[in-house]
Amino acid sequence: MKTEVVRVSTGNVAELLQAPASALRRGEIVAFPTETVYGLGANALIEAAVQQIFLLKGRPQDNPLIVHLADKTKIEQLAKNIPQEFYQLYEAFCPGPLTFILEKTDLLPEIVSAGLSTVAIRFPDQRVSQELLRLADVPVVAPSANISGRPSATRASHVLDDFEDKIPFIVDDGATELGVESTVLDLCSQVPRILRPGVITADDIRVRTGIEVLPFSEGLNETDLRRPASPGLKYRHYSPEAKVIQVCGDHEKSLETVVLSVLKQHSNQKLGLFINEESWNKLRLEADIGEREVVEYLFSAENPHGSAAHELYAALRALDAAGVDVILAEAVPGAEAYMNRLDRACASESPPVQEQVKKILFVCTGNTCRSPMAAALFNAYAEEKQQASPIRWRVLSAGLHTMDGLAASDHAVSVLREIGIDISRHKSAQLTEEMLAEADIIATMTRSQRDLLQAFLPEQENKIKTLSEWALEQEADFARDVSDPFAQSEAVYRETRNQLQALIESLWQQINLLHAE
Ligand code: TXA
Ligand code: MG
């Protein structure tokens, strides 16, 4: 798919947004700017569209999405028992960078809220988001438009970096105004509390409305076990490839001194700097800087709070693209949202994820050609990608009608050997009830094999699909069945291998998302 970039800097915005708005309404994915960051939008009422967002981002299924509306006209359809505070806060801050957690109705598919009884709603204050939401006239889920874990997108080019030709539309309205995501405010807890800091702070809320809310506190997720706070808080976020180190001057040492000493500690590495202009102007004159390979990305010294937040994600992405090993980023004390994102970009490890072991079972007829090839290809792929997945896969293959102990067919062995995979020691296995019961995922080669197994295990039919269905290629008719190359030429085996390889690759993406907990 070719991504169409709709630039709205010139021309009639409403006219330009017609096509993206109808696409959004139909269930297609449209990336668009808000005042905070770019969002990856989908019609919240269409489950398949929302599912697509999770898949595209590689987002864990338990991390709910924010529903975007132009205004509060239809809020009662989406939320119930709405407290009075909501209306007061709405008057004071909306449209604007404030997300409300409210009790949800049953209108939205479960997947939007990841099974929680609450829903997050916000009213973005940006001409494109406003117009798009009005034209589409449906609630729109829009997580930040970045691959999960990466820095959020504050320019259309960032969205292209992550999703080019994977989504039909990106609306480009230049750099976003604020640069950090909205404040998430929980209105379902005893006392309203901030779950994610943003530009609007607890102080702002008290001053403008008199409403007391608990400010954001880091330990929230660990200490409050009564109900899940913001599930998004527990995941690795905003992380560039490079290691990020915070640097900060104080009355004893200037920022420049600190930078120079950290620079010395990383003598063999290519450094990126994200600091204010004024400090850079002093630093660049230092001999130590002149001799080193340093890439700088600067923010304004006059308005460090706003400017650092505005540029943070762009800086992390640009410095990554410049190939630096380490990024020294200036801490701006008091800039709550910026510091929260920077802290998280610095966190070297994601919180320990419990390792899960799951079983995948490939089934064909004789377990001498297709299923052993599929299993071996999966293993090879898993070995390469394992690091990125919280799941350890155990891989098995079996045949519906076979005997134990047959070798893989010669051509299967030879076409896999061509790509460095050895299945010469494979021994066929007859499918057993036990194997079926123990597998978490069963992938058959054909639809008739799938039907047979589903009839056998009706109560677990969800875990049985054809390989193409797992790989989500069921629309492409030709891809549905992997046909049996048995007794045919080596060339046919090679084609089967290529087909399996492509399917395994998408299967890997899909199941690691679905099974990540
Ligand atoms: O500024 C923003 O809010 C941007 C723009 C595009 O609108 N969107 C955004 O979405 O940041 P996302 O998906 O990247 O972050 C949503 C955050 C996550 O931390 C998620 O866990 C939390 O909101 N969240 C969503 N629904 C929730 C709920 N029902 N209860 C608690 N937290 C929720
Ligand atoms: Mg995000």
C-alpha cells in the first residue's frame, strides 16, 4: 500500500480532509496531528480497525487506547456516571491536552479499553484533529503514532519513518505544538489523580477550577494494587536505539563541565547532545569537543521548559538517525512532563517481564515435507528474533496420517539446506490427542486439516487455524492452503519453502502480539 501524505499547510483544510475522514470512518488507519503528538487513528467502533492499530504498533494488548472526540456532545454514549468535575474541567481545559478516565458504557468494543471498565477520552485542540473528527463523525482511537517503545512522533516524517506504506493516509500539519502527550487524569478513583503527566499539571487544575487532584507520582503502578492505573506506564517507552544519559548543571558545576566529564568517560563512542543553545555556544569552543565526533540537537535557552518538550522526541529520533551511540540529554528540573519522558527514555531495561513458554504445533499430512519445514523455519526465525519477544516458543510438528520415525523427504532437506537449515535428522511423528491438548497454537497447512482438527476439539477451536490465517493472509485466496509438494520436483519444494518462509514471518509478528501478556 502506498501512503498518501495530505499536506494541509496550504489549501482548504476541510476539503483536503474529506478523503482521510471517509477512510477513517470506513475502518482504515489515518495518522494525524494533535496539539501534543501525532496520533495513529482508527474508528473506535470497528473492532478490526482497532485491532489493526495494536498490530501496526506492536502494542501489548493490555494497554488501552484513548478515544478522541471533537467535543462533548456525544460523551454520554461512551461514558456513564460522569462526575460533575468532568464538566468543570471540560469548560476550563477543553479542547486541550487533557485525557479523562471515565466509567465506560458498552458501546465501544472491549479491545479499546483492553478489558478495563473505564475508558480514556480526550478532545484534541488542533485544527486538523478537530476537523477530521467532525468530518468522520465517529469516536476515534489514536495512540501516539510510533512503533511501541520508540519515541513518539511529533512530525509527519516521524510517522513515515515508522509506518510508511503500512497505512493509507498521513495528514501533515508540521511539527506539533506541545511535543509531549496529554495529561491523563483518572476521574474514577476516590480522589482524581494524574496517571500520566502532561502540560496540564495538578496545580493548573487547582488554580483554574479549584478541583484538587493528586499529582503524578512515579510509584503509582507498584503501590496501587487495588485497580490497574495506567497500564501504559509499565512498558518501555520513548526509547531510541542509543543509550540516553541525563546531564544537569548545578551551582557547583556548570552543565558544560558535566558534559565534558561524561564525554571523557565515553571516549570511544559517538556522542549526541540534546542541550540548550546557550550551553552549546560555550561548549563548542572547547578543544575536547572539537576533537570528538559530536552531533548536537539544541533547544531554546530562553524557554527551556516548552522548547525541550517540543523537541525531545524529534531530537531522540534525529540523533539515532545520525548513528550516535550515546545521547547526553539535559535535565530541565521542574518541567514535569518532559522529565517524565526523559526518565523513561533513560531507563535502560524495561521492567522484568516474566518469561513465558508457549507451544506451537505445525500439522500436515505426513510430517515429512510441509510441517517439518514450517517448524524448522519458525525455529530459525525465532532464534533470530527471540530477543525482542517476551515469549519463548517451543516448536513441534506432526502429521495427521503418518507413522513415527520417517525421515524428511530429500527435497525438503535440500531446499532448506540451501538457506542454512538442517532437517536431515527430523523424524516424523503421528499427531496425538496429547499434542493437540498441550499446544497453545496449532497451524495446519490446509483448510480441510483445520476443519478436521476443529471438529475434534470444538471447545478449543480458536487455537486451530491454517498457517495463512495465523499470518492474517486469509483474504488472499491463493495463500490460503499450502499445498503438498510430496513426490514433486525440487523446484516445487523450493516454492513451498518460499511460501512457508513468508507466512512464518507474518505469523511470528501476529502471534507474538496476540500472546504477549
Ligand atoms: O496526547 C495524547 O494523549 C496522544 C495523542 C495522539 O492524542 N495519545 C496518546 O496515546 O498518548 P497513547 O496510546 O500513546 O497513550 C495512552 C495512555 C497509555 O498510557 C494508556 O495506558 C493510558 O493512556 N490509558 C488509556 N486508557 C486508559 C484507561 N481506561 N485507564 C487508564 N489508563 C488508560
Ligand atoms: Mg504512546
